[in-house]
Amino acid sequence: MAEEKTQGSGTATVDPPGENTVQVTFLPEGKTVQFEHGKLPYKDHGKEESLLDVALNHGIRLDHACGGNCACTTCHIWVKEGAENLSEMDDDEADRLDMAADLQLNSRLGCQAVINKPGKVVVEIPAWNRNYVSEEH
């Protein structure tokens, strides 16, 4: 994992991005993390190298009541940039998202949206989806 350096309210990565580097920014916190594509340790929730997996690896709170099994919508996020670096949405994810609050064209489930190539991705965790008082999973 790339080293992180906290500056004020945000986090800045130390290493310059390489050709196999993934850079993910989580809004509204503005926390940006970097790692080498294909080398992220799996945290047992969601698909490997999913946005939920990235969040868990870097201590970013993304609720996931079903454990990342595409059985709820608590990890609903909006992809602001870099959708081309993510896996295509499958039918199960699309069906589940139909039940999500505030569905948008850029909506994805963090547990299902897998980073499939290096590059930059920016996602927003909607305000109503940031549940800081829920129990850890």
C-alpha cells in the first residue's frame, strides 16, 4: 500500500502515481488513497478490489450491512469520475440499485464496483448513507 500523509482535514499521498497505480478519492471527506492495481489485500467484504474493499483497506467508513454480498444498498455511492476504470454493472447490482434511495445515473454499489484497471476514480458517499453511529461489521 502507498504511504499516506494527513494534512489538515484531508490526506495527501506521498508517492507519485506510477503506470500501475490506482488512485481513489472518497468525497466529501476528500481522502485520496493510492495502491498498486492487483496488490490490494482482500478485507473479506464485497468483491476483491471493489470500492468497498478499497475503503476498508484504508480505514474509510462505508456502511455495508449485508457484508458486501449485494443483498442491500447501504454501500450505495455515486461515481463522480473514473467510471471507465470500474467493472460493468451486472444484472444483480442493477436490480438491487433499483431499491436504493436517491438513485442517479452514476450510482453503484461499493461492494460490486471493482477497479479493473489502473487510473483515477472519484466517488461520493451520499450524506444520508454516512452512518457514523452504526456498529462495525
